[in-house]
Amino acid sequence: MKNRTVIFEDLGVIDYKEAWDYQEKIFKSTIDQKIAIRKGESTEVTKNYLLFCEHPHVYTLGKSGEKENLLLNDDELKKHSATYYEINRGGDITYHGPGQLVGYPIFDLDHFFSDIHKYLRFLEESVIQTLLEYGIESGRVDGMTGVWIDGDKENARKICAMGVKSSRWVTMHGIGFNVNSDLNYFSHIVPCGIQDKAVTSLASELGRNVDMKEVGEVLKEKLAQQFGFVYA
């Protein structure tokens, strides 16, 4: 039976490792439940979750990344009140911090579609549609996951990074959407391993800070529309 409901949780400002551990707990529970269903040991359908949060300053390196793309040593990380983790998502290095809306969908894609590339495109489209609500046109760059502004021009700039992990069609990790982010922190990395493109934020594009809760509500709505789910 398809379960098109999603349990939403706003975790507020939360330490990266604490949020990662919480994701892993839900992720493992969902996979264990899928295995139990397959073995005929349970008939309870798996659940879908969407977690929103902000993190203190942190740099994370995906499985396909190079540590050389972090331009700070341990002492410099401390100086900038930042931490660093090598994690189990795809992609290269990225930054999370205050003012960035982080979204972690932990979906059982068997309830939607078994296609991780389509999943990423749906996440991107949800952000693209959110930006349109603020009068900003954005899109994709061929071969580069995420959402870009003026992606086909010399001044291309990334506003949302994405990196996911999936197993048995269950997802974790997700998106980092720069809303009111301090973009100076991106100068300490080669963002996503891409050297020739800049980063931006919604606040930078609008010339003013934006209410994080408001942006979150718009993104929640766009995700529900894109994937065709309802909130529990």
C-alpha cells in the first residue's frame, strides 16, 4: 500500500552530528521495517519524514569528495567556530550554517517512484518553485546537482546544494538552501568541488533578509505539490 503522507518535524537550530544521528535512527528503522514486510513479519507500512533545521557552522564532505577542497586546517576551523565531518552522502564538500534552511527528507521512495535521479530533480524543482514565489528565476546546470541562478551565464551562482544517500529506496540527507547565509564561509572551501562558479543566497539576491519560517512554509508546500503527498 502506498503511503503518501509525510511526518514533518522542525528541529530548529541543532548540532550537525545530533541531526545526523537522528536521521540515521529513522533511516535504519525504515529499512528494518521494509525488511520485516518483505519477510512477512509485518504489515505496517513504512513512514515518510521531512526534517527542517539550521546548523551551527559546519563543513561536510561527501563520499566522492576531496578533503583538499576544505581550505582550513583544524586551528582555522576553531577560529571560525566551525566543525568538519566526513559523511555518507554523495557529492563533495559543502557548508551549513545559521541562515541556511536545511531539509532532510527521509522518504521510502517505493511510495512514490524508484528513481533517485527523478528524486533529485523533484527536490530541485521544489526549490525552483519556492524561489519563483520571491520573483527569482532559477534552474539547473547540466551535470551539476542543485539549483542555480543565471546558470548559463558567466556570473552563475549556486543557491541550493544537494547530496543524498539511499538504500532500499529509502533516502536521507538532502538540501542546503541559502536563505540568509553568511556567504563568507563558502570562501573557505571549493563548494561542491566546483572552482569556477560562485554561491549566493535568497537574501543576497533580494537585498534584504527573509523570514526563515516563511521560506520554510513555502518550501514545504512546494515539496508536497511536487511529490504529491500530504502532511500527517
